[in-house]
Amino acid sequence: MTHPPISIGIPVYNGERYVATAVAAFLEQTFGDFELIICDNASTDRTQEIARALAATDPRVRYVRNQANIGSARNYRRVFELARGKYFRWHAADDLAGPEVLARTYEVLENEPEIVLAYPRTIFIDEHGHRLTTYDDRLQTLHARPSARFIHVLENIGYCNAMYGLVRANVLRKTRLLGAFIGSDVCFHAELSLYGKFREIPECLFFRRFHGEASSSKTGAQLQEFYHPGRRDRVYLREWRHFAENLRSVARAPIGIAEQARAAVWLSRSAVRSRDRYLGEVKQAVRHLLSAQGA
């Protein structure tokens, strides 16, 4: 059997409020040759009922349910593992997509083999779908050198909207995908840039929703639980973890020793420039441990 060229993965947990709208945006795409996988992370609301109804009405929609909540990062990895398309796109269950997002990003990947990620411009919306502002991701990087792309991404990344673009699945499988730690989407973008170029579509075709239950509204402890259930109170050194993960990505990328050295030197110099933040994390961790011992 042949598979559709595009797979869309929607990882969801308790998304009854928005998931039907998110799916409907893809069923109305100008490019219709795709599969859409809803991977339910053991939701306790009506997500299962809604998703099963969507799958029953359109053969392009598949519904899969995890037996237990495996955390956001693992659910993102899980939905990609289920994908069969040449190209893959994640989509959050509370966001929206413009009707030409698949056609426009597919066109880029089909015609420009050096591009590994094609993403549209972003508009932020509120819980009711009203426009808030346009966001400039500034992540397009067409540098020939992997180290230059890597540095560009880490110097410019803010909100990680580009990960909801269209990616070559064979390249995505070479990365470590999303880790179960806060800000792993930043490290993911940086790692992906080592494998190819990023192209931005000039049209605003991605609509990111901000609301009280979104991950962007969670505190540090809540985010730890979101990424990795059961580790809410764990001491977390974000700067140190990101440094280690980025260095690991550089070491395993097939880019040659000279390029690896350039990227590693930049990471080290950046850490030195930010040494106050690194030291601050250590002090905070020590205070947390001493407090826990005295409790």
C-alpha cells in the first residue's frame, strides 16, 4: 500500500475544548493527501469521544490512545513513531492552521532538497480565536555551514513555533526529537539545523493559541510535570541541561570535525558569557536541597 506524502501528528491531553477545531482546519486544506494521527495521552475529559467521532467521519484521521499519561515529550515522540508519510508535521491540539499551510510547505520540501524544515509565519490568537499579534520567528537559515545554522537558531529562537512546520521524516528520525525536560524544543530546533536548512513561508498560516491551560501559561514546576509526570519537584538546571544537550547534538551530528569544533567553541563561549545564570542555577539548587533536608 502507498502512504500519503504528509503525516500530521496531534498529541493531545484533555483537549476537548479545541481539538475538533484543530482537526477541522486540516480537513479543509487545499492539499488533501495526508494522514492525521491524534495521539491521546490518556485524557480524562471528552477528548476520546470527540476524536473517535472525527476518525469515524474521515478515513484520513486515525485515533490512538495511550493507556497512561506518558508525558508531553514522549507523546510527541509517540505520534511521530506512528507516522508513515515522507513529510511530518506536529500540531498542538489548541492551535489552528491556515488552509494553504500544507500546500505551501510541501511545495518547498519537494523543490528544495537542502531544506529540512519549512514553516509559515505565525499569528498569536487568544482563547476565542481573536488575533493578538504577529510573531517574527527569525529562524530562516540558509547558511551552507551547519555550525552557522546552529548558531543562528540558538541566537534567535524565542517561541518555538517553527517546530510546527513541515519536516522531512527521514531527517527527523536522525535527531533525538523532544527530550523530557523544560525547553527541549529549543534544543530540538538547534539539533535539526545541523542536518539542513530552514525555509520560512512568508504567509501567516500558523495560529498559536494562548489560554490559561496552554503550556506557555505553566510555571516551572508545572512544566516539569507536563514534560515528565512524577518529577514535579525535581531540581532542574535548565542552562546546564541545555548546554549538555546541545553539545551532545553537535557530537553526534554527521557534519565533520571542523564544523563540530566551531559549534562546540561557540557553545562554550556563550556559556562563559552567561556564567552568572549558570552560577545562579547552582546556588538555587543548593538552597533547594538544603531546604529539603531541613524540612
